[in-house]
Amino acid sequence: MKASEVAALLHQDESTVLKWIKKEKLPATLVHGTYQINRVDLLEWATEHGIKVPPELFEAVQADLDLPSLAQALEAGGIHCGVPGDDKLSVLRNVVNLLQLPPQVDPEFLLQVLLAREALGTTAVGDGIAIPHVRNPILLQTKPKPTVSLCFLDHPIDFGALDGIPVRILFLITSPTVKVHLHLLSRLAYALHDSGFRGILNNACDPAAIMDAARRCERGKRS
């Protein structure tokens, strides 16, 4: 997408989008003098910076009936309470160890890729929540279920969040394709803007209540 197209969708001046690119690290590629922005990069950046993206940007992706709901992806990835760790490295290592990865995916390699992404900039999205992810979706050679793993940390960890609040909740997405990654990230971004879902997250780790909230949020999105 061109910077002008992003500006129109987000109801911003193009100069604002250019400022995001130059000063706020919105990923973009300069092609023949025009900035081009990848939709996955845009959604990830907007989620990290608390900017709500209009749903019409992703309607074509979400129209595919084979794509999982957030609730289905959470069921596949699991909700994990009391995940231990004293720093970002140990927390991410323990989160990766909770994932049910195919045999051909090396957990240590995945950990290193996640850490490399963190080195580019925090994946914390504010209010004690982070969405660690690889620079590109986790593309697996087989076709496993797409998953969203939700982890409540044993104690908050400094992720360098823009609001300064230590992270206590992590969402980790695994997906077989770019399309599925974008779809799940957009579903998660929508849910995190929903006051009901966000309120449940702010309570104690309660998998049943979180799943109910995710399903209600999905129903609200379709209505």
C-alpha cells in the first residue's frame, strides 16, 4: 500500500504517515520515490502503537470462511497461567517451550528469531500486554492448526513498553501462511480494543472466562 492509501484508510494526513515512517519506525520500503507499506507490517505497527485500524482494510482476508476465529486459535494454542521467568529471555524461552511445535521446528531457533524481533523494537502494546512475533509469520512446512497462545506471567517483566508498564500478558501467534497470520493479528487487535475482553484480561487468569469473552467479541464483530 502507498503512504497516501494508508493515510486515507486511517483518516490521517499523508504527512502524518510519513512522520510515522521516518520517526516512529513504521516499516516501509521506498520504491521509485514512493513509500510502500506491507499490510502485515501496518497492522503489527498499529497494534503496538495503539492505533485502531479500520476493519475494511482486512475484509477481503476475513471473508474466507476457512480462517479460524480468535476463540478457535486460543483453544488450539492454550491459555497458560503463572508462566515463570525473571527477564525477557527466560520468559520467552518458557513460552516457546509451551508451544506444541511440529518436530521440524527447532524451539531454540524460534526463540532466537523472537529475540531478534524484540531487538528491532518492543512488541509490547501497552497496558501490560505484549504480542511477541517473528519479523514475518511463522511459516511451517506442514499445515498445522493456526494458534494463539495466551500466557499470564508469574510476575511482570520489563519489555520496554512505550507506556512504561511492565508486561504481564503475552499473546504468541503461530500460523502456516501470511494470510492466516494477518487474519489472526487483526482479530486479536480488534479484541484488544474491546472493553469487555480487555476487562477479563485484567482479572486473574481464568481460561473459561477468557474463552467466553473471546466468543462474545467474535459475535459482536460479525453483528
